[in-house]
Amino acid sequence: MNRDAGPPGYPKEKIELPPRYRGLPRLHPDAPFHLAVKCADACPQNAIDPERRRIDMGRCVFCGTCERVSEGRFVTFTKDFELAVAEKDH
């Protein structure tokens, strides 16, 4: 059984997301360390740990500041709206 799959036929309809929608953030592990620090310094929620290169999803408010200051080189936001996680760190 595939635990990653939802119920059969889910979602029944394609979901149209707004162009500015910010879903699950994707970290780019090969980005220079200084970008991780820059993002952590700019994060209004202190959700980024530059040493571990992680985002605390319990603190992140999806403001997009990290994506802007790193010009998408450290983090980008996906359109993934299914955000259930087993751990808060991503």
C-alpha cells in the first residue's frame, strides 16, 4: 500500500491555486552558507536554522522573505498545498 497516496481519485478536481500562492518551501542544500545566514537574519519568525539548513514549519508563516532575500537560491516556495508533516523541521 502506498502511504503517500490519498484516497482513490484524490483530489477529484484539479485545484487552481492563485499565482502568488506559497506552498511547502523547498530548500536548496547546495546554496552558499552565507545565503542561509542572510535568510535566517531576515526571517521575522526566526524559523530558519542556517547551521542545520532547516526551516521550523511550526514557526514559518510563509511570508516569502527568505525566498526574496536569497533570490530563490536558498529557498523557493512550491505550489504543494498538502503540508501535513511528521516533524516540524523541514
